[in-house]
Amino acid sequence: MKRLAGLVIVAVITTLILLFFTNPGLLDKVWIWMVGLAGYVLILFEKGFQSLAQLFEVKGADPPQPTQEVAPSSDENTRSKIEKIENRISLIEKQLMEAKKPGKSA
């Protein structure tokens, strides 16, 4: 029975190949269906992989937490950084306003 199924599959594939060689215009109509089928097959494999991963997932275990602690920044350090950024923004605004003045070429 396995041999018969194999022969039928080979016969169908051979017939399709001959059909596409004798009538290549048919392939233009069929290729979009083949691409769509490939997309569904990829989604099927992805869902299967995800379900297998969930089967082997360890339940109840917390993910490892990072051991490094970030040092809190002082308020003055933060304020100085904000002031620097505000100064840069105002400088950029002035340069843009000067560039937009009529009579100046960029």
C-alpha cells in the first residue's frame, strides 16, 4: 500500500510539472496560491513550535533577575543634565530661526 501511495504522488507531481511546461501561463495564475499556502505552512510550523515550547516550559520558576543595581542619580546631577539639554535646544532654535529669515540662502 505504501508503494501505491508513493507511485500516485510521483505521478501527480510529474503530471503537474508537465502541465506547467506545456502551459506556462497557468503558472501565473497559480503562483499566488502557492505563496499563500507556503505562508500558512510557515504559520503552522510556528504555532507548533510555540506549543511544543510551552509543553517543555518549567512552570513556577521566576526568570532570573539582573544582579546589578543602578545607582540612583542625585537631583543636582539630573538638573544639570536637564539644563544642558535645554541650552542645546534653545541654541538649535536660534539657528533655525536665523536660517528661516528671508534673504538668507541655505
